Amino acid sequence: MIRYVSGMLTPRQTTLSYFGITLLSLAMAAAMGDGRAEEQDTSGIWVDGKVATTGDGSYYHPFQTVGEAIEAFKAPTDPNTRVTIRGGTYREQIKLDAKHGGSKSGTPDQPLVVRGMPGERVILSGMRQVSGWKLDSGKVYVADVGEWNPPGAPNPCPENFYFGMQARPMAQSPDGSAPLWIWQSMKKDAAGNLVVTDPEHLKGIGNLTGGYIQYYSIPYQIPGATILSNDPDAGTLTVGNNNVVADFATTYIVKNLRSLVDQPGEWAFVKDPAGMYKIYYWPKSDEEVAAMLSDNPPTQVRNGKTGIVILYGIHDVVVENLEIMGSTGDGVHISGGSQNITVRNCLIHDNGGYQWRDGGKVIAIGGTGIFMRDTDGVTVTNNVITLNTNGVGIQSCKGVTVSHNDIGYNFIDGFDVSSGRNLAKPTLNATISNNYIHHHYNLLQHPDAIQTYDGGVQGLRIVDNAIFASPQIMHNGMAGGEYLGNVIWGPNINKLGSVDSLGSAGPVIFRNNTLYGGVCFYPTMPAQVTDNIFLGRLFTYPESYTGDRNLLLPMLKSPGVYDKAQLISINGKNYNSYGLEVGGGIQGFYDATQQDEHSQIAPAGESLFVNMPTILRVFGDVKEEQWSPTESVIPLEKVPGEGSGKVDATAGMSVGGYIEFNMDGVPRKITAIDEAKSTITVTPALNNRAHLYRGDIIEYWGDRTDFKRDSRLAANSPGRAMASDGGPVGSRLVIANYQSGDFDGNGTRDIPAVPADVEENVKLHDFHASPWFSFGN
């Protein structure tokens, strides 16, 4: 042990500004207080990228790179053996794998620890810095970046661009504030390429060769490919062969051309015939120009690393206190039979990207914040996982626990759980508990808060999570599991209990959940459904369903008219619905099934909760949208009516009431309602941009502007003593605690604070502000 003398700064004579607070170095902090010397643990291997020369890995002579430390890391010989990384940015790929003969593993009592220094910002980055900027013309600067990556690399071209931690939009036309273009037709030519005809916008436009097109096909599909050529006289462009053909008039944009960089903050890349690249960027301010021309510019692009922290075939390892970002693939990748791995207190963001085929066609969009395959006993806890392609992936694993994390604003799914089509290696007994899972509703494919697929998911436990702002939770091949104590507000739960090629391993236990959105229990395994609150239809199969003590709230179907007929539905050959107006209500359902004897239907039109929105809707047809600087006319997707028809979605809303958009916390007043078009006009306006329907959510709060959510039952609500244990039905968790990162409610944040620059990037990617990503799928 080393004793510090008060006033000394050793070995690193620096201070660090973090989250707006100036932090003294650890040595100074140890010497503060009453002036007496304090003890500080300096054992293990140390890394400091700011030292002038690399050392032997000791505290006073640290290595310069993490790779050196990992190479020197041997099996632990005392409980304090670990790698500690001092503050800074390390553009490295960190690998701990079985080829080292076990020397990179620990033991259950003495795990190998790779950590960032507590109180310092330690970034492991897959980004490549872009430097050498010169003025091109006007206000646009250019940098030569040469051959970006070798042919066959995951991203052989610069497919994203960041200024610091803030992603910048690729140049496009029309710009984000203008209406999207609509073509007349798209057809295949003799060579199999796609030809777009749009004289209104493409006549006289100039050379588009080498640019990119994205077009709206169907909800959750935005195909795209490289523009091979265009004819500005005929108003056509030819696109590389693509499997997705939209044979109807639809919206589209063109992007990634030097000529389209026409406003601050935009960028594009250009490839010359020799395969070399240039990046063009219009800085947003004079301060950005100065930073770009400095010796250490903050401009960067993901550089094709398919993982930042890779753990393969090892055991008893802890990764903690790190910021992991910038991988084209996974931020943390755990596989190869690894066991007893813990990832905790990390900020994992901006991982994932595009997989390319020769010829410039995107073939996949991949990458996950934390991905694990063929592992046993992984624990993921107290992390922030955001702005990745997917949040957490679990494939062919046993005993995984993911708890007390904030998992939000990932571009596709929050969770993917599967067997990877290998039913011989199912995912067994994974637990997803006490997480805030939110804002997976836009942009790519069909976003899910949680998705199981490919069969082989057995014993999945989903417990005490707050799940918001996603179109759906989709289950294919979940063979038994538990939903306990969750608040699920918005996602529909599809196909719960659907089995793919595996056979039943039930039951599904669904208890003490609060759900706004429908749920369908499939008949392939028993479903035990008790003590829940359902705002939406409950679909059952009588041969497999057991239920009781559920509280059902009728949903609006037209102004002032509630759907009291279809609260519980029996699927199968003899389809029947039960509610207040048909089938004899709950009593009728009980007579038919001998289930839900003590369940109740809540009074229509009354609020059940302390403070929750009363109506949830999603955006409708993009072609009907209208924007202005002061107000927005928002089309709402119509809701099911009688039979197979759909009716006005503004039912229950009133002029003067307030809506919230995508849970952004901003009260917007309704100034007009058009029932015929199913639109509402709101002020202040949404961000003035071209919008795509990607599941954007509108919630109606009535005359309330306090959007602090509390889904616990109000004092006068039925069901407060209705549960089987004598307590309230539905979830009992406190949403506000989860949203603040205080999962246990003790007043202390349990997850890392998000730095201001990453928080700003989250705001920029709050999808109503950034309609399309750099490329489409």
C-alpha cells in the first residue's frame, strides 16, 4: 500500500471535468478532508493513455494501451489483481479469449476485473478519427481518408459521421424540414435494376451518380441502394438491383452527394475511381471549424470493428465502469462457452452499423450493445444501453440475468432472445428484471421492446420491468415463462405461448402486470393469468387458459362510446367475445369457461391510475401530414371498429386537451380535431420535418400537463384489494424511480450518469428530430 502526502498529485498531474463537475485526481481526493494522509489501493495493472511513454503496468509506470495490460494479465494470484484504466479515449479492440490457456480467466472468488477508474471517464472506442480538414468551397470542408477499410470489411465506406459524440445527418434532398418526394413509378429494367420516374423533382437536378436512395415501402421497411445513374432530361434515376420493389407511388429521398451538403451540420462521402474516399462536412459554427483544424479534431466515424470488448471461452470476469461505443458490430460480445461474466456500471452506446455487399448494397443492419451466445451465468446489471442497433441479445445461453438497466432509444429491438435456429442449444432460464425498457419504436424493420424468435426459449422470466414506447413485444418460440409485475404501456404482446418446432414447456404465468395494449395467449401451452390490469382485449383459447382476479378497462371506439363488448375473446372455431354489452360480461365468460370468476370490468371513462394518459394512438398515413412553424396536423391511425372496419382515432379527445408525443414530456394543446380525416392539430408544433410512420406514439392526457407517470391504482379505483394476496391487482412498481435510474427507490441513482455530449446525441436521435438514418435496410 502507498500513503499519499497531502497536496501531492501523483502519478497523474491532472484534473478532469466530468458531467459539469471538476473532479480532482484520485490522489488529490484521497488527501482532502482533514488533511491527513489516506490509504489508496494501487495494486493490479494500470493503464494511462496520457503518459509520455509506456511503462511496466504499475501504478507509477502504467501502460499506454489496454492491449498491453491484457497481454500482461495473468491468472489472478490475489483478490486485488485487476486492470484499471485511467480517464481518456482508447481506440482499441479488447480481446480476452481462450487461446491464452486460461490466463485471462479468474475464479468465482477472485474474478479477473477490467475496469475504468472510478470517477473518471474511460472510453473504449471503435471510432476512427478524421483529420486533415481543408476548406473545399463555400463553407464546406473536406478530408481525405483514403481506403476506408479493406474490401469485404463490415463497412468498407464511412457510413456515419460524428462531431464528438453527436451523430450528424447525412446530406439529403429534400431536406428534413421539407415534404418528402413522391415518385410516379418504380419498375425493373432489363438488367434487373430499379428505375424511378419522377419528372417533378428529378428533371434538371444534376448528376446523382454515386448517391443513395431510400424509399418508404410498407410500415417498418425502408429499402435503399446506390444510384447508378440518372437522366435529368427524362426525370429518372436508376438504382442498383434491390429485392424490394415498391410498385406504387411512394415517398423517397436521395442522399450522400457533395452537391446536397447545403446547410450546416450535413455531411457526405465520395468514392473516387481508385477506391479512395473523401468526407465533406459543413461545420455548424466557427467553434467547430476551429476544433476541426486543430491537432486533435473531434470528428470521427465508425471504423469497422465488429466488437469493442470481446470475451470468448473464458470464465469469472468482471467488466465495469467503462464507456463502450463506436463498434460496427457489438459493443460487448460474449461467446465461446464463457461462464460467470459480469458487465456492470457501463455506458454502452452508438454500436451497430451496416453490413455491405460488393457493389454498395446494404445486406444487413447489425450490432448490439451487449450480445451473448453460448454462455452460462452472464449478469448484465446497472448499465445504460442506448443508441445501438439492438440493446441486448441473448442466444443459446443459460442462466442469464439482465437487471437494473436503462435500455432505450436503440434503433430496432430492446431485447432479442433466441436459440439462433439451433434447438439443440436453447436459451434456458434467462431473467429480464427491474429494467427501464423504452423508445424502441422507429426507423428500422419492426422494432420490439422484447422479441423471442427461432424457437428454443424456455423458462424466460420477465419481472418488474417498466416497458414503454414500442409497437410490440413479439414472441415466437417462447416455451414457457413468466410475466410478473411489469408495467407495459403501449406494446401489444403478440403470440405469447407460440412454440416453433420445440414442443410445449409451459406454463406461461402472467401475474400482477399492468398492460395498455392487447395480449394473445396461444393454445400451445397452459396460460395462468391472474391479478392483472388489461387496457385492451384479452385473447384466450379455452383449452389452455386459466385466469382470475383480472381488472379489465373498456377502450374507446367512438366519441363517448366504449368497447364494452370485446374485453375477453375466446379464439378458435367458435369465436366469442364477452363484455358488458354482449355475452353476459364476466359472468358469461365464466359460464362458458369456468374462468375469471372474480375478475371485474372497470367503470368506463374513469381513470384507474394516480397519473397516466387516458388514450394511446399511433401516427397514421404519412401522406396526410402537414407541418408549419407554429402547429402540426397529425394523422392518427384509425382504430378497429365493428367487424373488420376501422373508425376515427380521435374518439375521446377534445379541443383544449393535451397530448404527449413519443413520451417527450412536452405538453401540446389540441386546437382542432377533424373526425372525418382522423387528425388532430396541435401547438406548439412538432419538429418541423418530413415524418415517416414508424410507430410514433401520441398519448392524450386530457386537461393535465403534469406528465409524471404513476400507474399505481388511484384511491377510488376498483381492484385495490382484489388480488389473490389481498393487495392491488396490476403492477406495483414506481415508474418515476425507474425513469430516474433509481430502481430500488432508495434515492440514489443505480446506473452511470450520461455525459452531456451523449445526452445531446440521444436528443438528436429522438426520432421525430431525425427521420431517417444514414442508410436504409
